[in-house]
Amino acid sequence: MHNGHAIFLHQGVDSAGNPFRTTFTAGYDGRPGRVEGASRYDAVSLSLRNDSTVDQIFTKDGQITVETTRTISPDGNSMFIIAVGKHADGRPFRNFLVYRKR
């Protein structure tokens, strides 16, 4: 992790079978960066907690919709993401994702 900028591309197929593509560029300074292609948020703020952890706050029209924490393992081979927010219908969710290098 560093104090520069992050460029993200998320793409795939949603639960209804529709393709999606979301992109954003943001600094690790807590200031919002614009998000393209997402229906649930239009901005994201990134803040470095330490050398291995980044907090992300996604907002839509200035209201927080999703808060995530991304942590890289000490060996650099895994990334853990905890995401907390609400579905469009107001139901809360909490997701825990694990990514591992091959």
C-alpha cells in the first residue's frame, strides 16, 4: 500500500445474469473519488489505516451505503475484505471475502 492513488475495476455478472463494470480512481487521503457504473454508490473515500489495511466508504448522494475494510496478509498472499451496508430494500448485509494468490 502507498500514499498514491488506487485504480479499481470490478466486472462480472450479477445474480440476474446481467454483466456489470464498475471503475473508480481515488487517493488514500479520505477525499471522495468518483465511481462509474455502480447503482448503489457514486463516490468512494479511501483511508490508509496502516501499511496493510485500507478503509473504504462508498456513498450515494452523500449518504453512506457500504463500508469496507481491505487487509493484506503479512505474507502478501491473501487479501481479506469485510463489507457492511444495506441492500436497496434496506435489509442489512455483512460480507466477508478472501482472495488468495495462486
